[in-house]
Amino acid sequence: MVSSCCLDQLNLLSTDDFRVMNRIPRVMKVSGVISDFGEDQQAMPRKRVIIVSNQLPLRAWRDSVSNEWCFEFDENDLLSLLRDAFPPDTEVRYVGTLKADVDTADQEEVAQVLHDKFSCETIFLPVDMRNEFYHGFCKHYLWPLFHYMMPMTGNDGGRFDRSQWIAYVSANRIFADKVLEVTDRDDEDEDHVWVHDYHLMALPTFLRRRSNRVKLGFFLHSPFPSSDMYKTLPVRDEILRALLNCDLIGFHTFDYARHFLSSCRRILGLHSESNRGHIALEYYGRTVTIKILPAGIHMGQLESMMSEESTLRMAKELKHKYEGKIMMVGVDDLDLFKGIPQKFSAMGELLETNQELRGKVVLVQITNPARSLGRDVQQLLDEANSIAKEVNNKYEEPGYQPIVFLKGPVTTQEKLAYYAVAEFCVVTPVRDGMNLVPYKYTVCRQGCPALDKALGVDENSPPKNSVIIVSEFIGCSPSLSGAIRVNPWNIDEMANAMYRAIDLSETEKHLRHEKHYKYISSHDVAYWARSFDQDLVRACRDHYHKRYWRVGLGLAFRLVALEPNFRKLLGDTLNSAYKITSSRLILLDYDGTMMPPTSVNKGPSHEVISVLNRLCDDPKNIVFIVSGRDRDTLSKWFSSCEKLGIAAEHGYFTRWTRDSAWETYRSVDLSWKEVVEPIMQLYMEATDGSCIENKESAVVWHHQDADPDFGLFQAKELHDHLENVLANEPVVVKRGQHIVEVKPQGLSKGIVAENLISSMRSKGKSPDFLLCIGDDRSDEDMFESIARSSANPTLPAIAEIFACTVGQKPSMAKYYVDDIVEVIGLLRGIPEATVQPN
């Protein structure tokens, strides 16, 4: 749902607005153009929305007499409706392929006409590439997988075929090149690029590589599978990283978004956060926003088509034909996941168990032509025909056929007529994306003056009503709160739902209809488009406040966003300052800075020991390891570093050299540990892969090796549990990266930095050089403390300060290095101490 802060700002179009703005031409020809557009072209608007999809929302055919190409917008294509969804001063352009084969000799002329008259930029893919890309990888691999069908040998989809994947990537690159041609203008920052559906999930990488600041949104119209299903995809990382090059990613339902976020967490280790109603992922310094909002329909266009003479005539005929019958209608594509055989079986079960309905209830099932050919489609059709034949043979009577199976194509006007006459709509796919059939059905049942007149509806007629039986596995289900939801795999449940719908009172039917119509009419295609566009603008508001670095090759490419003053720490810069200073303080985190966090052996390497000893040998240096680890472990690991200082357990224990005594931060009561340890023990036993680290001053629960989702869930529960229990204790309960820690109040690495600087000043050795390197949240306390101290005019200034984080990510530090290897290289490159002559 759209957040409340954006509801007040949306300027939505009413039904009347749509009537005024209806600019869709009927027919266009390459030669002898017929158009509803005027010849005068307006000046280029300030803002432009570029809609990118695999196929343009056009119908294309050759005239049977003249053999000329003819085109018209496809009113059944959701994307064609977006032309009317934006404000009048917005230019909408389309990028995609045609749904027809155009000879090479005609392609240039066709492309020019579509550019000039339909605002379409046409892509002509080579035939082999198109087959491998669309019919291969998209329809026979991705589409089944995203609808929860595993790609097993024996199915038409087969196993993963790398040649098809290469074709998919190549096609996406061609789409990106075409988009870049469209955006190649002086004011390209006003271009909003909106990419649609699973055919083009790799496109964002190619587009982002060549345009840092393009406003880039993506909307997935199919389901997104659970992470367990998605993880079977051999190119799972590449697709996720490509999508994360967008600024905004949209889904129809929270379930689909949740599965995407779970895949990002389990595969890439990324965690999402919610801020003021908006869900977002932090990805290399960029914020990728997640949008959840189902698509809508074009109210004005639908009402206009309901008023057409052909619609009115067919509605009147259908009402007469089915007079005295109870009609249910279903409209589905002919594919595996629409649940047509299950629907027919439920109809048979309904008649089997309710004899009084025999001869009365009719299910009219309309199917649209299959989008992709294959043995599975024919098997589906054979199964549906077989069940329909069996039910009809068993229950048909003179003038009565229980299941009317209409195989498309069926005109839109005829579908609308069926919607208007049918008392019930049955939409029960076993898995589907949005599915707008229930929306269209509800609007047709509401009717319009012309349709009401044709059907004999007047002020004395009963209130308008409609009942929807909907699968719980499709995108529109959550928004239809008055529908009867069913599990399409449960035939008995569907049959019972049909009986329950028939048995509803007229008042109940009217209330359900009113509830649906109110939602559908207020959440139309304009609401959907403008809400998405507004959130895209919001997601891009920091584009001009950051610097960008291009990192990675191929589909591993990502854009790293850095603060303007955030820059890489180079050895020359550090060494120049190092040479001219004489009182230096060097603070180094350990885990993640000097040692990889994934290393099995957590102890320091010989190289680390050597580098530290060389730094400590310089009498102008004071070097400290500042770590959250316990003092015994650190003492053991660094026993060969005689002059190294150690701040253990985030500074609770500090010593200046190996042989000096440990200093305690302050004397504190640790009796709270008796309460904390049993609670953590319970969570450890309940969470496989977790463990407890018991320090002298703190207790830490680790869940790095637990299931990512369950670990996070348990960490939140444990955090809340401990905060409640320890509310009156002088402690802090903190959640970090894969940990929950309880420690005394006021204890942090920031305090360590402040105390060490203060101690040096008190000894007359005020530091003029400060190097601080760390990698995680606890180290941000040091960076923040250093920044605060340097900005305080009452304290002696430190001439050279280098606060440096490991990795390019948002940080309080002003410098970064890429990884641990660079940390060691940076420290190794610091000049050795020069021996002063006697």
C-alpha cells in the first residue's frame, strides 16, 4: 500500500478526466496514415517517462487488401493505459519489440512511423536471439520458476541452458542501448525510466553502467518466488545485483516483495529497513526503495467500451440467453497456472453434491490464446476439454450446458458483456501475478447509463451486486477484501465457495460489491502510475548529493555512492603527513580490519604481527588494538608485541604495553550477568547455529551461523526481552551485525579514543597525527568521537587526522580502503623509524 505521507500529495485523475484525456488512436498505417493525433507536434515537455517492456503495447497486422502494415494500441495491455495516467505535460515514450515479424526491408520505415505517430521506439531482435531469449529463457525457464515450478528434466522448460541465458543478457543489452538513445539529450535528468517485468531484469545493469543519475524504476508483474525456489537459479546473484542497480523496485503484493528481500538477505547478505512507511535496502551506499502497490485499470476507457453498441447488443443477447440461469464467468490465459482444470472439477463437484443446482448454474470459461507454444499447453487444453466434456455429459439437459468453454480469441467487448451479465466471477489460478479480471468484472457489474438501459436496469431495480471467488495465490487477492478466497488445489473448498457465493443474500452481495468498487475506482491505473513515479522521484533525491564510483565487471557491476568528502586513503597521502609529525596515535580495530571475519583461525597472521611491531618500534608512535574481544584472548594473540597497547572489550580494559597493568574503565556492578546468561542460554538452545560469548564486562549472543531469517527474528525477540528485563539496570542492550550484546552504560570505542587522546595530552604528548581504521558499527563510535573532538575549538587541534573505514559504505569516516589487504598494505607502506645519530 502507498504510505500515508504520499496519499495526501497524489493528484489523481477522476473518471471524467480520463474521458477528456482519452487519446488512444484506433488504427495507424505505414502508408496513408489514419490518426486521431493532430499534425502539429508540441514542443518537447520538461518531463518524460520512458516505459520499457519486452513487447510494445500495440497490435500489428498487414491489411489483407493493401498489404500495408497497420497498428493500434492494445486496450487490453496495461502498459498502453499509462499514456493517460500521467499529467498532460508529461511525454510518455515506449521502448520494446513488436508482436509481429517485420521484414528487414520494412523495419526502418515501420520504426519511423511508430516513433512519429505512436511515441514508440522499436527494437528488432534477430530471430535466433528472440527465440532463445523470449521463448527459451523467459517463457520456458524464468516464467515457470517464478510461478513455483521447478525446472526438471522432462518438462518443456528443461534445465538451465547457458546459451539461452547469454541470449537473455544480449537482448537486455540491446534494450538498454535503445533506452540510452532515447535519453541522450541535454535535460536527460528529467527522464524517468520505468522497466517492466521479468524479461528485462538484467537491463538495469547496462543502463546504470552508462548513466549514474538516470531515475530508474522496475516493476515485476509476475510473482517473485520464495528464496528457496529462487536460490535454484544458477544466475541468481547476477539477476539480484542487476535489479539492485535500480532506484525503485515495485511489486504487486507484500508477499512478492518479502520473497525478494529474503533472497537478497540469504544470497547477498543485505538487510532491509523500514523508514516512515518505506522499505529500503542499502546497497553500496545507494538506497534502493521497495514499492508495494497493485496495478489498476483505466476506468474511463472501460466505461467507454461498455457504452459501445457491440457491447450493449451482446450483453442484451446474453441476458436473454441465460435468463433464469445462475451464471459464473471466468477469463484466463491458456497456460499451466490459471487453474482451469481445477475450476472445471470444482464445478462438477458443485453439481454432484447439490442436486437442486443442476440445470441452473452455468460456468462460462473464456480463454485467451496461449502466449507461448509447447506440449504443456496442448496437454492442459486436452485435460480441460476432457473434464468439461465429462461434466457436461453427466449433467447437461436440453437447453442447458453446465460448462461453456469458449476458446479465444474473444473480443474485449464480448468479455465485457459476459462480465456485465454474470452474477459471479471465478478467478482461481494456482499461481499468478496481478490479474485484473476481477477489477474489470466489478466495474462492468456497476455498469454505466447505456449498459443499464440495455439490460433494463432502472431506479426500481435491486442494488448493483457482484461476488468474486478468487485464488489466494494471485496478486489481486489482498486488495479484494470482500472476495471469497480459496485454495485452488482444494476442489472441495472451491465447490463449497461456489455454493456459498450462490447462497449469499442480495444485501451481502451488494455490500461486497460496493466495497470492491470503491477500492477499484480509487486505485486506478493513474493512481498506480503516479504513486510509483512519485516514489521514484523520492528515491532519487540524493542523486546530486553523492559521488559515484563504478565497480565490477559484467553483471557484477554496481554503482558505489559516496559522500562528497569521502575518498580513498592513499599511501602517499598518509605517508606525507606521517613524515612531518612527531606524536602519533594509531587506533586499529581487529576483526574485519586486521583479520577477515570469515577466517576460521581468528588469530593474527605473522604478517600482522610484523607490521604492528614495526609501527611500535617508532618512538613517536603509540599503537593500540581497539577490539570488542576479551583481554585474555588479545593478550595471548599479541604476546609477541611488546610495545602494543590493547583496549579490550570496547575499552573496559586498557593497557599501554604488554608488561603494563590493565586499567579498568570504572568499577561497575556486574550482577546483571546472572539475569542475562540464563535468558541467552534459552535463545541459544532454541536457535541452531547460535552461541554465547561471555566476557568479563559483557555477554554477547552470536547468530552469524544461524538461519538468516530466523536469526534476525530471534535477535529482535532477545533484544526486546532483555531490554524489558534490564530496564532498571545500568547497562545497554545493543544489536549489531549478527550479535546481541549487553554491556555497561557509557562503554564504547568512542570513549576509548577520547581517553587515549586525553591521556597523551596530560603527559605533554598531544597527538599531531591520528590514524583510526575500523570496519563496523562499533568503530563508527570512534569516527564520530574523533570528528566531534576535532570540531571542538576548546581542545588542542590535531594537525593530521585520518579516520578510515574498510569498504565503500556510508560512514562517519572521511576515508576508506577497499578491504583488509589494503589495510595491511597501507600500514606496511608507512616509513620505518629513522635512527637518530648520537
